[in-house]
Amino acid sequence: MKRKNSSKDSRPWYRRIGKGAIVALNMIVALLMLVGGLSVWVNPQIIAFPAYLGLFFPVFLLLNVLFVVFWLFLRDYWACMSLVLMLLVGGPVLNTFACNFSDGAEDVSEPPVLTLMSYNTMACGQFAKTTKGKGNPVLDYIVKENPDVVCMQEFAVSKYKEYLQMADVKRALKDYPYSHVEFIIDNKYKKMGIATFSKFPIVRKNNLNIESSFNMAICSDIVVRGDTVRIYNCHLESNKLTEGDVKMQTDLMKDFDTKRAGIYAEQVSQKLAEAYRLRAFQAQQISDALKECDYPVLLCGDFNDVPVSYAYRTIKGKSLKDAFIENGWGFGLTFQKSLMNVRIDYIMHDDNFLAGDFQVDKSNYSDHYPIKCTIYKAEKHS
């Protein structure tokens, strides 16, 4: 009589195939998460593909968490695979989801240094005119929130009196006597660029002259309570996805067609690849400027890139801290257009400061949410 082989899998064939399919799917998702997480180290100027996976890193991360829960429920060792790979991309994971149960600056004994807001205004609310009966919604919001310093991207004024003009901005922001405004577009219709408005004196202004035909980065030396602070206001290259791209995406969701999907994917891929390459170069220019700075640093702006990206890692480096990760909660999504909801707006600070009371305000005056936090002086320990 032959001895029965106890190691033989006695499960029905369909259960074995089912588990094999789930394992294969888990491995694919885990690999996508790994490559996406490692994209922060891959310069898009060399190869852009990993950056696409970095864009969807939160999705891959959530799917892997669900796989871990699934395998743990079944008490299966396959849970270890996703857990180990999540540990390998621990840095990107920590930069993706903030988990703070208390205000990081609650124990600071000194009063705040300043309150800082960063806001991509979408052309100041599409040039909405300030009149006696109705104010510009973006400017009214800033006045209501009353930050000490506000950094605006896509700051724009019209040259026609029927729309928002620079004189209207100055009247609305009369409590901000100091400003640093730089325009990169100046035609017969409008001026558009970047602006920093401050209640404290601005003693030096500099344009970093990043490589771009539309985007800008500036820095302003501001004297705050006797100390000089350098505040960087950055707007990195956009992906240049048009309303036509959004419409095609919507149409494909309603009526999918393989040929049109291929055309759409190729168009979007080309635009994203070019934008990733430009942002990588711009981020390096900003990083080089940061290395030469001798003042305490605050940096904010619209990076047009997610936390799991080469541009984010290059700017943040080892010297800056992400105020949202230090003080916020959740994913902190700041961009609200179409189906794309991501965190691309940031406030950062160096070791001279602590951030508290970080807010992402879900106002709908722009396609970006304004972000704001309170900045404290870090206590030095001997």
C-alpha cells in the first residue's frame, strides 16, 4: 500500500487557481507601489515612466493595505510581502499620509512668528472685479483669514477696467503695505505671475529665474519682529492638461473606445513627461538657491507635483520639513479639478521654525485649496 503524500494540496482546483490569481494581482500592485515610491530618486530628465507611478502612489498604497488586511484575515503569510515592500518605501509613505493627533507646536512657549498662507488663485478668481457691492472672492477670502504673509501663485490682473486691476488689489489688501510681485506674462490684456504680500517690511527681493515660459519662483527677505526671514514663493511647471483633455477623459468614461483611449494616453503621456522634466530642472534650481541662503527659510507654493516625486524630494532635501506632514492629518488634498484630487501645494520650513494649526480650506474660489499655518520659532536645546 502506498503511503499518502501529506504535503499534497487537497484544495479544489478552482480554489488553488483563485488564490494564485489573487497572489499575482497582489504582486503586481506591490511592484507598482515599489516603483512609484522609488520614483523620488529617479530623475525624470533621464526616464519619466516611474514618475507616472508616483502620481498614483496613494492608490497603490491603499490597495496594498487592503491586501495586507485580506491576508491577515486568512492568516496567510502572503501578508508579509506587502508589509515588507511598504517598509522599503517608508519615506514616501510618511510623506503621503499625515497622522498627527495633536498640534506639534502646542508646547511652544514663545508667541507665533507669523501666520503664512499659500494660494494658487487661478488668476485671482478669473479676474473677478471688485465693486462697491461685491468684492473679489479670492481677495475677500484673504482679508477674512488675515494671514501675516500670503504667497499667491497664478496671480493676475487685467488691463481692462471691467475686470480686476492692480489698483483693486491694492485697495482690497490695504493691510498689506509690502509686496513682491513679478510678472512673466505681460500682454495687452493681462499681467500674470507670482506675488507675495506682507504685513512686515520686505527688505530684499529676488527672482530665481527658473527655466520656464509661464512659471516662476521668487524669494523675499522679510524683517519679522527684528529678525530677517527669507520666504520662497514657488510655482513649478504645470502639466498643461487642457479642457479638451478633461473632456476626452470624461467622454471615455461614458463611452470607452480603445482607439480614442490610445490617442488620449499618448497625448497626456507626452505632456506629463515634458512637465516632469521641466519640474526636475526647476526644483534643482530652487535647491541650489536654498543651499546659498544664510537666513532662516520658509518656502511655499504650488509644485504641480505630488509628495512622491523627484521635484518634491529635491526641494525638501534634508534641510526642510513639510508643515502638513509635521502638523496635519490625512492626505491633505489641495487640487480639486475633474477626477484628479492630489496634494500639490506646500508650506515648508527649516529647523529654525515649527509649524502649528495647519489648515487646508475647502473653499471653491479656485481649482486649488488655500493652505495656511502658524509659524513658531523652534526652541534651541543646548
